[in-house]
Amino acid sequence: MSDLPPGWTEVVLGDICEFRYGKSLPAAKRSGSGYPVFGSNGQVGAHSTTVTKAPAIVIGRKGSFGEVHWSDQPCWPIDTTYFVDAAATDADLRWLFHRLRCLGLTELNRAAAIPGLNREDAYRKKLLLPPLEEQRRIAAILDKADELRAKRLTSLEALRRLEESTFEEFMDSVADTTRAPLGSLVERVTVGHVGPTSEHFCEEGVPFLRTGNVGDGEIRWDDLRHVTFDFHKSLRKSELHAGDVVVSRVISDEVRAAVVPLELDGSNCANVVIVRPGELLTPHYLLGLIRHRTGQAALLRRRVGSAQSVVNTKVVQEWEIPVPSPAALERLESELSRLRSIVVAGRSSLSGLDELRATLQARAFSGDL
């Protein structure tokens, strides 16, 4: 390619590194301390001896094939993996780690029965190879982007724990409070539309929440669909208001719930249970109750359905919950709303960092950084 930056060359992966096979090490034979043991999903234990030099890149071969992991220490990659260390490449290992993560290795699978990565397929992947000093510069920039993202994730995890501890303390304070069926305290408990909807989907219309859009404490915006206004009008029963608590109707080992934000006021939904708090309860208190271990146990214990487990509205209505004083609920709502607004801002920042990282990667590996 004549328009490459000076010193850059077009190569295939097999020209610049060797994917070496990991070695079997059953869990029963691992010492339990010392150096990391890696499987396709990442670190799976520890052992007193190693296979690789330090640092090393570990690539999933079976199971989570194509996943790429980094080890600062010498390590033992087991036989479901490949590895690359300084003995297997002349490239900067940290640059190669970043490059492998963006090379689409997870899309290479020739095994029909057991998913796996054939290294010969990987070796044929084309890429641009910069000079060694440029590799190091690129790696340093991408490392910084990863560091910023890791810090944001750490702060979000700390906020999650603070939310949980705040609600746990509140639950302890109302342990002896009078209880009443949830249905007697809220404005309504109902189920969103159940039935076919795909023929009513459109590019621009009324936002339409589905069970997959209800995450653990928050709305998942990915794959949010829209329906026609006429279809929305025919489903007034399932129209959502800001402050409603939506519960994923289809469940497995957890009950997911979230508060409807202002951006989705007037939207519609399918396959979710809608709880409208009314004046006696608050959205974040209801959300906290559902996410709390006692709420999870109460709703999972009485799930219904044979082919598919679902939350039943009658069970939700009959669920006896503590009834705190209005003043206590107001204090809790204020604190949890404040924390949730920080989380939302943090999530937005994380999305921005992900976009930045993707842009940096695209520019870095094309010679435009």
C-alpha cells in the first residue's frame, strides 16, 4: 500500500507472532498460590510454576474463543488457550495485546459442535505493522484510555455498593414497621402488552420497552424499539409514566426492575409488570424492595409458568411490604435519587469513554493517530 505512513507495512498476523498452545493443568493439581492460571475466560486459579515468560498475552482457544487477556506476571495458560510472550513475537507485547482485541478473533470459528479458534485462521488476518517505537507510543495512548475506563468502572461499582448499603440500613430501620400488601399501597399493578408486536415496529414512533430493556436497577437503552402511534393508542393500559417501576415479566434466577425515567414518560411496553407508586410509596423505595434479597426471594418463590417463568401480578399485589412513614420515605427517596443521578452521569461518561477508545483504536491501527 503506497499511502502507508513511513515505516509501516501490511502483514498477516502469522508473520509477526506465534500462538503457542497452553498446557493442561487440572484444578486438582494447581497449588492454589503463586502465579496466575488462565483459561479462555481469564484467570481461573493460581499455581507455583509457569509456562510463559512475563508479560504474556493469553487468547481463548475453546469456550470463550478469541477473548484476549493480559498477564503482567509469568503465568500458566491451560490447554483451552493460546499464549504469546516475548519468545513468540518481536512486536511490542502491549501493542499486540491491543491489536488482537480489535482483530475480530471472536468471529473466527470453524468447529461446528464445539466453538473454537483455529490459529491458522487467526494467522491469515491482515493488519498494519508500525515501527517498534510507534507501537510503544500507540500502546501508551490506548493504555491511558483503558485506565480512564477502569477508573470510571471502579467509581460506578463503589456507587452501586453505596446504594445497596443505604437501602440495607433503611430496611434495618423499618424492620418492625407495619406491613401491608403492596397492591393496597400503590395506584396500579398491571402487565404491559402481551402478544405480537413486530409488525408495529417503526424507525420513529413511540418508545417501546421490552423485557430485555429492564436491567438490574436501570433501563437498558440498547435495542430499544419504537411502535406506531396508532398501536400505542390501542394500548393505553400499558402506557408508562415517569416514576413507574417496571419489572421484567420473564425471569430466571433474578427479578430485574427499574424506574421509568422522564425521557420515557408516555412510552409503552410489552412483557413487563408496571407498578405505579401513587402517593403512599416512592419509586426508589419500590425499586429497592424488589432488588433487595427479601424481595427477590418473595417474588422468585412464587413465580409461575412451566415453559417460561414469569412474575404474576397477583403475587406482586399480595406481597406484604414494610410501610415506612412519609418523612422516612422522603429522606430515602432524596438520597437514592441523588445517587442514581450520579450513576446515570457516570454511565454517560463511560459511554463517552467507550466511544473515545473506539475512535483511538481505529485511528491507531490505521496509522492516523
